[in-house]
Amino acid sequence: MKITVIYGQNHKGSTYHIARMLAQKLGGEITEFFLPRDFGEFCVGCNSCFLKSETLCPHYQKLLPIRQAMDEADVLIFASPVYVYHVTGAMKAFLDHFGYRWMVHRPEASMFHKQAVCVSTAAGAGMSHTNKDIADSLFFWGVGKVYTCGIRVKQVSYDLVSETVKAQADRETTALAKKILRNYGKVQPGLKTRLFFEVMRRMQGLTENDRLYWQQQGWNGKKRPWKE
């Protein structure tokens, strides 16, 4: 099993430790990226990825190692601390670069077979909002199964987090790991994703680039990415 973890922060605080706890329980090969250390560029809105090719993005080469790791992974873990009830700016900037992979444009076929987890922590609240920021992109990418894990750690430093909260994190990550391992190798997207895919299939033609991509994949006929 290959696991790619993308952290929305450089420091190794509560979010890092809990996401890492989950990754280690899965027992696979772990590849980690820290934002903005490993990628910190903002989308410039040039529309090259939509209208021509993602290779023309001015940040294509910087993003390539992370994109390749995501495509090769069986499990994706996106981890972000809560910043004003949402993901960090670095995580948002990262997700902005994958708009061209939404189902309405050119989704990556391998995503439909993957599992992904959104992990967030906060001293107070906002975990559901933060996880939703990430989960929205994962849904529109077509990821087969998406889980969320939000934990109120009640501290700003992991060293100060109580043993009670750490025990809760241990229980929740153990339960998540069991679900992921149980579904490993047999992921199929749910009905909502498949129905949305069908709606997007009927909308193809918004750009010539997208239309040709769907045609090349064979998705305009009976072929579907989750059946490949």
C-alpha cells in the first residue's frame, strides 16, 4: 500500500502527529509533503490548465512530484489545522491548482479507485468546515471513498494536549485504519459520484480540450473510470 500525506503546514504540531498516527497504522509506504515548504505558489488564473494543458501552468514543474505521488498512492491523507474555520492558505492554494481535474473537466481515472482522509485539528472549533474544504475537492476529483477526522485538541501545542485527547485520537485513527484496510483493493465510488459523473459526461463540449480528453478515455461511450 502506498500512502501520500499532504500537510497544510510546515510545523509538526497536533495535525501532523494525528495524521502521521493514521498513516503508520495503515502500514504502507509513506510519502509526505509539507505546504508551503514543498509547494507554496498561488494560482495566477491564467486558465492554461483548462483551455490548453496543465503542463503550461507556470508552476507545473514544482507541482509535478506531489501530483505523481498522489496518482501513485492507494490512500491520500490531507491534513490541515483550522485557520479561521477553514484550511490553511497553503492548502487552499494547493487545491486551487487542481481545478482542471474536477469531473466537469479532466478527472484522473485513478482517483475513482482511491481512498482519502481529511484530517483537521483545532484548539476550539471549525474542524467540520476545514474538512469540508478538502472533501469538496476530493469529491469533484472523483475519489472513491472519502473519510473525515476532526479532533478538538484544546491546546495550541501538541506537547500540551491531554492524554485523554490523545487516547481519543488513537481510537479514531485505529477505527479509520480498519475501514481503509478493509476496503483496500476493492474501492468503488458511491452512487452520488457516479450520478455526478453522468451529469458531467453529458456536459462535455464546454471546451474542446475537455471534449477530446473524455473522448480519448472512452467515457463518452460505455467505459467508466471505476470499471478500468
